[in-house]
Amino acid sequence: MDGVNVGLLGAGTVGSGVVKILTHNADIIKKRLGFELNLKKVYSLAIRDDVKDLLDGKIASSVEELFEDDIDIVVELIGGTGFAKDFILDAIKAKKSVVTANKALLAEYGFEIFSKAFENKVDVGYEASVAGGIPIIKAIKESLGANNIKSIKAIVNGTCNYILSEMLYNGICFDDALKDAQKNGFAEADPTFDIEGIDSAHKMAILSSISFGDNVKANEVHTEGITRISQLDIKFAEELGYRIKLLGISRLIDGKVDVRVHPTMVKKGDILAKTDGEFNAIKVLTDMDDETVYIGKGAGSLPTASSVVSDIMDIARNIKYNSHLRVPLLAFPFNYVKKREIFNIEDLEMSYYLRFTVKDQAGVLSKISGILGDYNISIKSVIQLNKGEYWVPLIVFTHKSKESSIRQALDVIEKMDLTKEKVLLIRVDNDE
């Protein structure tokens, strides 16, 4: 049986991993498929030294070479939403199936790309776009296909999880933890997309779409990062029986999609609270299979490349046995995909951790308590630190309250001269 040929765009961190896997594991891949998977052409502006010897005679002089007749599958691993989008759409138009790890592109233009692929009867594999080496896309699209998904709670950014873990275990501040993450290769030189929650929002848009048969875009995901989390918050969360994680959450409420990314206090006994370092963890709650948990490396050359090659192998089988689009690209046929309303975060009802910076003087607590009471916000516990300083932290832990009421109360409090800065709000994962 003749083999299937692959063209690769981008030989950077993940692309070089794909080259290594397709080369070093060619024998096991052939045995599993029953035919050869050939890396035919690679186009990249730069080729890493550790894969140059593996690409002898395979380096293309132009992108167009990846669209030649003997190429069956093209792989896009350059990222971005400009050239990458044009490349993928051109590949689809040329009747090539596509594999990508580009979460930003799919979170914004996924529906358009999948629609074009459906029209041209080719596949798009995107397992590596969420959680690196964890096979969560396939799990939702196939393994849990007989289930109604009730909710997803996930740590999908290794950079943030590493930073929060370093703050917890080593007692260091956010800035020092970030520098450590950059030194160890877990954070980019410009970490904005990670620490502001944008990367996680892209991934949650994708997971929400395939979980509920929707077309959720990244700009519809309520997004907050971890830059305001202090060592004080880490300490108090621990004392209260929680750990702080940047969670992505998605669920359906009254037919609306509740999808958000924000720091969350998670009970210590929860598997998400125990997932440390650069690892990702995803909990999927369904109606029939209860809760399943997926943990693994959320990034890195070989873990992510492993997911890319898995997609290549799946699509290669579809090509060999003429079964394109065997699994719907969005997990549901397009006639079942609908655009739902996004749930307003102000309608949430849960507990909250609030950190105020207030004047160290008598009557401050009673004033804040009175305003919270005016908005029907019940206080569960209070921690007031007297440091002998002019401004001191005041921690308020609330009972279940409506977010709109919390926001209104904080708006009043923050305008008073007894507070110094914007109140830090962290949602508590115990009432959902």
C-alpha cells in the first residue's frame, strides 16, 4: 500500500518535534497505520540545528511546494492569524487536509475554516491547539460522544500554573516567579498572552464550541489574568483551605454558554488544586460518564508534536480508506451547530474572596460591612491585618452572592477615601 505524504510549514519548537517523531518513530507509525507516513517537504524561515540532518533533500524553497500533487496533508505550525489563515485556506482550496496547533486562529476563524474544509471534503486536525500533549479534543469529539457535557473546568496554561505553583511552594512574589518561568523556558520573553489569560481564553473558546455545538469566539470569553495575585493571597487561600489557579470554565446555563477564564480558589482536595508546575489538567463533567480528568504536559516540543502527529495519522487513515470527515470537524454536523447567547458574568452566584487595601483606623470594617450588607452580600469571614502601617490589607470572604451585587458594592467602596486601590476579587469554586 502506498504511503501518505506530509508537507510541513514551520520547523520551530513544535515543528522540529514533528520532524523528530516522524523520523525516529517512523517504524512504529508504519506498523500502527499499515502504511508509511512520509515527511515530503518542509518550508521554514529557519531550521533548527537539531533537525537539519533529518531534513536532507526535504527543504522546500517556497510555500507553494507544499501544495504539490504528491502532498496529501499540510501541517501549519507558524502561529498567528494572518499568513497562517491564508495558508490554511489556500491548502483547503487545493484539496489538502490540514493539521494545525494554532489556537488563536481557530478561536477567531475556526468556523470559517471548518466550513471551507467541509465544502472541499477535507479534514482539519487541531488536537494540539488545546493542552499540548493531552488528547482532550479527541476525548470530547469521540470518546465522550454519547454524553451531554455539563461542564468543563480546566488549567490550560502551563506558564500561569508554574508561576502560581512557585509562589505557593517557594514563597516568592509574582514578578520573581515570572522571571523564574522565563529562565526555565516556561514563559515567553513577552508573557502577556499567558499571564493575562488570553491564551487560556483561546483554548476555552475551542473547547466550548466542540462541547456544545457552538461557535464561541475568544472575544466572547470573559478573561482575567493573574498579574494582581500576591503572596498574601496565596497565603490566605492556603489558610482557608484553597489554592489559587487560573481556571477556564465552560458550561451551559439556561441555554446560554457560560465561558470564562479567571483566577479561582479551588479546594485543596480537588485534583485541579493538586496539579502543579507546567502541567495542565482538564475536568469534564458529563451526564453519563460522570467526571473524567485529563492531566499532562500542556506545551513543549515533543508533547505538542505528539498531538500533531496523532492528527496526521488519523487523517492519513481517512485518506487511505476514503473516509474524509468521518468525525465532524466541530464534533457536531454543521446543521446542529448553533450560535448561542453568552451568559452574562454579572448573573453568576458564588462565593468571593475580596482583598481591600484600607486605612488602618477604627470604623473601616464596619463601613465596608455595612455597604456589602446594603447589597445583600453576607460575610462568611474577615481577616484584618494590623501592620502598624497607614494602609493595611483587609480580607473578606463572602457567602454565595450575585456578582452584579458584588460589583455594585465594590464600585461604591472604591470611591471612598478609606481604600487605596482597586479591590482584588477572586471567585471561589465551591458553589457551582
